[in-house]
Amino acid sequence: MKTAIIGFSGSGKSTLAQKIGAYEKADVLHLDSVHFLPNWEIRAKEEKEKIVGDFLDSHDSWVIDGNYTKLFYERRMEEADRIVMLLFNRFACLRRVVKRYRRYKNLTRPDMAEGCPEKLDGEFVLWVLFGGRKRAARKRYKKLRETYPEKTVVLKNQRELDAFWKEIGSRPAKE
């Protein structure tokens, strides 16, 4: 099973990826950990592409979380057996980001590149509330739903996420 998880910042993509990966015994790639180097520096484009390309080429089963449209986005969506879109409202995402910050303050969370301690600043708050929700992103999500309706799941709140997880959990786990 190959699962691509995309959506708004703070919606829970990485947490869901970890859960699905553990349940399905699939390797997980967090694109945030590919994008960033220690101290929040950005990895070179060629290196990011190599990491993601090698991962896709070497795994028959995977979970990849993150949008990153310049990192084999079309290939990831095409190869995925399931695309999960977490499209929570901006305030729910902000609440989750604040909760995450409290939990990981001064620590690097497991889905992030080593040496990138959790931070919460004005720039990121604006991204969560507005930047990541621009028309282009919304159009991209709409196009994806139209292109792959049979394998796209859209979750807009915690209740829907809980129901989705319950449905997955009722299926036999991969041996």
C-alpha cells in the first residue's frame, strides 16, 4: 500500500503518516525532514530530489507526508494507492500547531530534520492562517480530487479523521 498525505500545515499529516506506517508496516518519509537541514537551513534541490527519488524507487510500500510540489508531486500522487487530504480549518490547524509547540518546545520532533527545534513565530502563524491556503493550493487540491476521485479521501476535521482511522483499524494489518 502506498499512501500520500497532503494538506494544510498543522493538520496532522506527520502524525497520521506515523500511525499508518506503523499499522501497515510501511516505511514513512516526512518531506519536512528532507527539505530542512539542521538550524532550519534548506537542503539543496538536487539532494532533496535524490532522496525522494531514491525512496520512491526502492519501496513497494510507503507513506509520504507533505505537499512539496517540486518533489515528485505528480509521481507520488499517481503511484499512491490512497491520497489523504487533511483540509482542516485554519483555526483548528493553529490550535494543533500551538499544542505541538508546547509539546516539543526546544526539541526536534521525530518527523523533522535533526537540529531543527520546534518553533512558533509570527511568520509561521501567518503561513498556517493564510499563506498555505492561497488559491493555488486550493486549486491543486481540487484538481487532485477530480483526477483521482477513487483514491482520494478528504478529511476536514478531527471527527472525520477519527472515523477514517477507525475504518483503517478495522481492516487486517499487513503481516
